[in-house]
Amino acid sequence: MTVSTLIKGKSHEIMTISQNDSLRDVCKILADKRIGVLIVCSSAGHVEGIISERDIVRSIGTSGPHILDEFVKQHMTKDPVTCSPIESIDNVMSKMSQGRFRHMPVLEDKKLVAIISIGDIVKARIEAMEQEARAMHEYIGT
């Protein structure tokens, strides 16, 4: 299974933010949209980083709540690991496990086309296993 298969059923709305927005802005969007990560993009739409709820919690834990008024660029992960739609889910899962992160931007021709999470991958793997089990059950039953 490839990333393109996985993103076919996903919403095409990708939440982004600028490096010059505040962490307070990030928190508001994350809470309002009930999501865990935002992609940091330039005005031209190029991926510059990623900021997650974990990044914010770590920053508050080490520096205190005043950091909520600081810029995203001070706390984001720069140059995040990305994947392409033609990559295998196994390869993406391996990257996420090795890097210990849960979200990955999907780029096609350097353009952001989607974001996938480890939850998306787990859901797809479970669906594939269930489909395989049904097929085996039908095969055995005939």
C-alpha cells in the first residue's frame, strides 16, 4: 500500500501557519480544529517546518508559559521529514518510528498535498488485515 492510497479518503484541508505567528495562535488553532499539528509554510506555500502540541508542551515545560507569545519559528521543527505519495506505508511507518514523530507532510513536486499521521497508518493497516481475514474466511468456506 502506498501513501497515495492512504490519502485518497482523507480531507484535503491542510492546516498551516506562518513562522511569524505566535505559539498562542498555534494553540488556538489546534484546540479549535481538534488536531495535533500544524505545517509551517512560507507565503509561497513551501514547507518550512512543523509544530505540534508536543513541541509546545516541551517548550512550556522548559521555559514557562510566557513562550506562548513567542514566534512559531523559535519552537518549530525545521525541515521536517516528508514523504511522497508513491512511498510505501511500511517505509513511512519506519521513518516515523525511527524519528519518534507522529505526523508527516506529504509533498508532490515540492508542494504540500496532505499530512498523514501514525493513526492514519494504523487504521489503514487494520482495515487491510480485516479485509485479508475476510478473504481467507471466504476462501476456506468455499
